[in-house]
Amino acid sequence: MIKNIPNLLTLGNLFCGTVAAIFAVEEDFINASIFVLIGILFDFFDGFAARLLKVTGELGKQLDSLADMVTSGVVPGIIMLKLIQNNLLKDFNDIDKSIFDVSLIGLILTLAACYRLAKFNLDTRQTNSFIGLPTPAMCLFIISLPLIQEYSDIEFAVNLTYNNYFLIAITWVLTYLMNAELPLFSLKFKDYSLKNNWITYLFLAFSLVLILLLNYLSIPIIITFYVFLSIIKNLTPKV
């Protein structure tokens, strides 16, 4: 029974992702976001529990990817589809409904997440860091968009979420980043020295300030900053 604790946590992630998908279809983005966040917590703790209990195996690895596919793959695709669709409804009202087919572009995120997760299972390079944007990071970026629409006081940011050109561009950029050969620095500490972890400390400090100042708007900025810092780190000569 103890050996199955990590798998039960993984199934908790899958359950939350399934519930989040139902809320996303119903356009209840608040509850969808809540269940996604709980699912991502389960995703973190299943790996932590597996390492703590020293019970790693192929079954857990496959379960983890399948659960992530729903929580961090299907749900953000549905949310992006709904955001694009709602913008079209607002702009065109009762005009030919076939125009709403463009909203299916949002599901490209789901396809890209699936491809990334399959690659991740085969890629032995991604044990201590990531190559390409992790699917949970992409998911957090997407679920923040309807929350920005609802709660942000920054008009420019809100207007962007109602712009389908912006949403479609974000879809393609995130699709590329998930599967790009782009090394991203790890948030794990091998030691706590400033010299060896300056980029992680900088990222964490910047993220904390943004969260305090910008609330939900901080999420896409933090993820963008994470990618930017990783690029800078890759370009910095190693001493």
C-alpha cells in the first residue's frame, strides 16, 4: 500500500484535471483554475513522495504523464478555445457560426503538450533541469488569462486578453517553447551559495515582488521572465 501512495497522488492530479476540464467547458474559469492548481500540487507531491519512499518505476512515470496530459494539456486547450470563441461571439454576434471554427486553434496547445510529454518520457537529459517549457508552466500561463480579464485593473493587459490576434500568437509561441531545444534552468538547489544560485535567487525575488504588485497578471510575466533568464544563462560563458 505504501508503494502506491505516489500513484494515488498522481490519480488525484488526474481527478482534479478532469473536474477542471468540466468547469472549463462550462466557462467557470475560476473553479477550473482552482482545480488545476490543486492538480499541479498533486503533481509536485507525487514525485516528492516517490523520492521519499524510494518507489520509482515505469508505471508511475507513465501515470504521471497521462495525468499531466489532462490537467496541463487538455484544460489549457479548452480555456484558450473558449477565450477565442467568446471574443468572436462578442465581435460578430449572430453572424455565420462557422467562423467560430477558428477557436479550435486553442487546442493546438493540447496537441503540443501531448507531444512534449511523450518526448519528456524518452529524454534522459531532463533529470535535473528542463529542455523546453514544462506543460504546467504553459498551463499556469493560460489559466491566468481569464483571471486577468476578470480581476486585473490594468486596462492594457485586460484588452490583450480580448484580442484574438494576441491569443493566437500566444498559442503558437507556447506551442514552440514547449517543444524547443531550449535548456531552462532548474529551481532545485544543490547548495545555497549565491555564486552557484544567483539566477535562481534573482528569479524568486523578482517573482515575489511581481506577485505582491500585480496579482494574477504576475503569472504570465513570471513565466516570460523565466524563459528570458534561461536564455541569458545559456548565452553566459561558463567559468
